[in-house]
Amino acid sequence: MQYHISELVFFFFVYSFLGWCLEVAVLSIRRRKFINPGALSGPVCPAYGAGLVLCLVFLESLRGHFVLQFLACMAVANIVEALAARMADRAAGRRLWNAGKREALGSLPGLLYSVLWGAGAVLALAFLNPLLYILANLIPRPALWGLDIAFTLVFLADILLFFFAIRAGKAAGAFQTALKKASGSFGQRLSGHIHLRLQNAYPPALDVTGEGGKKRFAEGVSLTKLIWVFLICALLGDLIETVWVRLVSDIWMSRSSVLYGPFSVVWGIGAVILTVVLTPAARKNDRYVFLGGFLLGGTYEYMASVFTELVFGQVFWDYSDMPLNIGGRTNLLFMFFWGLLAVVWIKILYPALSGAIERIPRLTGTVLTWVLAVLMAIDILLSGLAIGRYVQRQAGTAEPTAIGTFLDEQYPDRLVEWVWPNMREAG
């Protein structure tokens, strides 16, 4: 993928800002106060922006080879960190920070930093960068150039004034003071929001082990619990379907609903619906749970088929050739299986899974929950865009726009047809 220079500059500043926000969040949690990370006054950590832009430019050929991409991103992180430190030391005439702490060969914490940087870069390039590319191309090119030039001028002024202050040993003037104040104001609000969230979620008396009657992580049928139920069941559902198709048809076939990862959204949402609706009936006779699952499963599968056909104009499953089918969207046999699944889920599987989820430490669980939820939301969004563009290509209505060309290159027909082999145009 060839990126325009205006797009790369835009990516640099966005990633630099996001890296700054990430470091503010980490330092805020560790030190319980706002600290402006990095050396500059503005809300940027240029190492993040430079590293990810270098990965975009030079590691395009590794797209899809995640292990190699991960290792290459680790190497880029070390190179950028080392070069930034050497340049800053030379310009300032003295040592500004210990970059060895972040170099993989410098220490164990440095190795951990590099591993996290590599993993984060792979995720950013796979999930975040397509959205940033689309955003950049929604902005008219003259306006994007204007933003790039404005950001660049402020950034260069921040660098020059910083080194002037280091060399002269005094404040660098009103501009740097104003920039530091603006950055600090935003950072204080970000830091304050993090502390408020932590204080509300984890009061000092909290017993994170769940002993002594204290509130545990994701207790009850909460939103957090349902997010974990969705993710786990989406994963297990995809694996079950993949093995089932292999046993029945003797072929390995993708059963995933999304581009990245083996996740079946239909299974995940189905598990959430069964949990919310049928959990109150957990202590009742099995036949009530079975009947509820029978009706809920059939209704849900039918409505999901209608929804995907209306939104994408595609049919993802069709039971018209099976007996006792209902409009080809579901059938009584599968509704019977939904009923059995509901009994097993509500009576056996969900209580065990719920207990395991609640044993996750609260802080770790909360961070993981929202990271995974955001990644899944982006995955679903990109999958929808890929399907929509595929439909346009098949219909011959795909216009050669920048965003469309990007989607064509990132998610070609062979990839879409591999992920969703049973997808066909609604007729």
C-alpha cells in the first residue's frame, strides 16, 4: 500500500498523541498524579508516531505474517528509541534520559517494553490504521495538508524552544509556556478521569480476592460479565462449528464472522441473549429452560438471517434444502438443539464460566475487558466495510475512490471469500 505524504504526516501526529495518552494513563495509575511524559511540552510522544510510520512504510510486505511483523516492530522500537536518545543527547549536550531502560538488550524491563511495543504495533497496524486511513481520506486533501502544516509548525517550534531552554538554562518563552499549559490542562483532565474511575471501581477497602463478602470483578449479570460471555462463546462457537464441518464434510472451512480471529458473532450474541433472558429460570425445571431456548434460539437465528440480508444484501446460511425449515433461515431441528444448548448452558456451563470470570483481579479484568471490547468493535466495523466493498465489486458498482481502493487492496475477493465461504447474494 502506497501512502501519500500527507497521510503519513497525519498518522505520525495521531500516533504520537495516542502514545502520549497511553503514557499519561500508565504514569497516572502508577504515581497517582499527572506527569507529562517525554521531553516536549506538547501532548505528543514522537517515538510512537515515528515508529509506527516506519512500520507502515517498510514493513508492508509482512502484512499478514504476524510473527515476523511482531519481531520487526520490536526491532523498529529499539532503533527509534536508541536514535531518539542519541539525537537528543547530542543536541542538548548532555544525557536527557536513560534510553537503555527501554532497549530490549539493555535490561529485562527493556525487553518487556519492546515486546509490548511490538504487540501494540501489530494491533495498531491491523485494527487502528485502516480506520485512520479512512478518516484521513474523508478530510479534503487541502484541509489535510493544512492540518499537517499547522501541526508540524507547532511541533518544530516545541522542539526548538525545548533545546533552547536546555542550552540557555532558562524558560523558552511565552509560546512554550502556553503549549505546556494547554498540554497540562488536557493531561490533568485525562489523569483526573482515570483516578476518578479507579476510585469508584476500586475503593481502598476493596478485597480484590472476593473474600469477606466484598464485591468481585464482573459480579452478577453485568455488562462486563456479558462482554466476556460474548467473547468466550464467540470463540468457542467458531471452533465448534469448524470441527463440526470438518467431521461432516471432511473439509476445513472458516466459520468466523470477522476478518481477524476465529470469532462467531452469532454464537456470542446468542449466548448473551440466553444468559440475560434465561438466567432467572436457572432454578426452574429443565423443561422451562429448554422451551425458552427452543423459542429464543429459533427467533434469534431467523432475525439474524433477515438482518444480515437487509444490511449486506447477502445470505450467510440457508437451510432451504433441510426438512422442517422456516423460510430457509432456521429449522425445527436446530431449534431443538438450541433448547438442549440452553439447558446445558444455564444449568452447567454458565455457572462455571461465571465463577471463573469473577476470579479475575478487578483492575486486570477491567483493563482487559475494554481493550478486548474495543478491538472486537473495530474488527466488526472493518469486517462490515470489507463485506460492503466486496458486494460493490461483485455488482460492478465499486467506484475507484481512495477509501475503496484501500479496501480493495487490504481485503481482496479471495480473502473475503475465504473468511465467509458460504456467503452469496440474496436472491
